[in-house]
Amino acid sequence: MPELPEVETVRQGLMPHLLHQRVLAVTLRQEQLRWPVPRSIIQSLPDETLVAIDRRGKYLLFQTEKGTLIAHLGMSGQLRIVTKEVKPEKHDHLDIIFYNDKVLRFTDPRRFGSILWTEDCPHQHPLLIKIGPEPLTDEFDAEYLQQASSRRYTAVKAFIMNSEIVAGIGNIYANESLFHAGIDPQTSCHTLSLEQCKKLVVAIKDVLVHAIKQGGTTLKDFTSAEGKPGYFAQKLYVYGRANQPCLVCQSVLRQFQLNRRSTVYCPTCQV
Ligand SMILES: [Zn+2]
């Protein structure tokens, strides 16, 4: 499942191809995604110019003067640039064709992704309005995190994966951030000190920034027919490394399920 760095990489990859480009036509082949794709985009988008491509959490916002196309990749969604000559395949549900001959193609075998349209402020959309601060902004700091955690009794890992607390952190980067902050994933939120919140905020920002930087190196494949940014070949310290030695202290990493998600941690480094 794409997390914030993957979505940000997609955004950065699409920008040079699509920003300030005008839509020629929309081809919708499959409306039944997580929510029905509004057919109105077939009429609304042509002749509109993309004035911005923004991201909020794991949502991409394709902004025009008239309204905003909101896209979420779900479990298996991909957005890529192809030329008109590239024939659509089975799971290619939507093409947005631009006057510059580029086609933005949405592919999603499992169809948990979404494509929505709003002519109001996208940040007021029901799916976006409750999303917490962006982790890479100054709004997300230790004071905020401590205040948000002080009366909660959930495990800190579930807490940072809650998009109402902070946007866009999924299982991989939650595991990694807690390792770098030296915090046991099961720690109850209300016990977190300001010092621990500081370490956690720094770790989350570092892990995400590093992942986005790594993602940049995959952009060269972005326009190839099979190009998908996928997960980056970055160094993961705990995720996917259960029962292997900790890269810092050599203790054997432990794994358990927390809210049905694989959780890996070092019993020595994380307390
Ligand atoms: Zn360790």
C-alpha cells in the first residue's frame, strides 16, 4: 500500500509532465472503484488547465480553475504518464488526455483506489477535512504530539498511524520511525514524555524525507509503460527484518501483530 513518500514521489514525477497543461478529453472505462467515479468529469475536465498538483496525506489534488480531481491510490493504484499510442489494458480504468499528447493513466487491479471531483475547496471535502497535520510541516511538532497523546491510552504505533493525528503514516514508516526514536511500539500514548515526543517527531520527519529523496531516484522510470515507483530500495532497520539482528545493537528483532499489522521492534533499542 503506498504511503506518504510514495504518493509524494508520484506527485513530483507527474508535475513536469502535467502542470499548466490543458485537458483534451477524459476516457472512463471503469466507474466502480472504492467509490463510484463521477461521470461528470468527462464533461468538466476537458479544456481545463491543471494549475497545481498538491498532496494532502495520501490524496493527490489535481487543481483546475473549475474544480479539483481528488485521487487516492488505495492498495494497488498507479498513476503514470503514457502516450496516446499505448493501448489500455484490463485494469486501466481512467485516462486523462492532455493537449500535449501526454495521457495520465490510472491503473488499479484491486479497485480500492478512488477518483473524485469537487468544485468546492478540496480541503473541506469529507474525506480530507479530518486529516491531521502534514508530518513535514512545522505544525507537526513535539508540543502538538504530546498534547494529542496526553489523554489517549492506545499504543503509540496505532496512534501515529491514525490519519486524524498525523497525515499519511502507514505501517512501514511507523515501524521505522519508532525504531529511530527508541520507543517501544506498545507504549501507551499518555505516558509519552515531551522528550520522547521530540524524538518521535524528528524520527518521523527524517524517515519520510529520506524515503522521498530515495523515491526521486526512481523517477527516471516514471513514463515507461510498466513504470511504477513502488517501494524504494532504502535501508529499512526493522520493517521486514523480524528475527534478524538489530543493525545497531545485534539483538534479535521481535515481531507481533498490533491492530492486525505486522510490528517489528528491537527489545534493546526501543523501551
Ligand atoms: Zn537494537
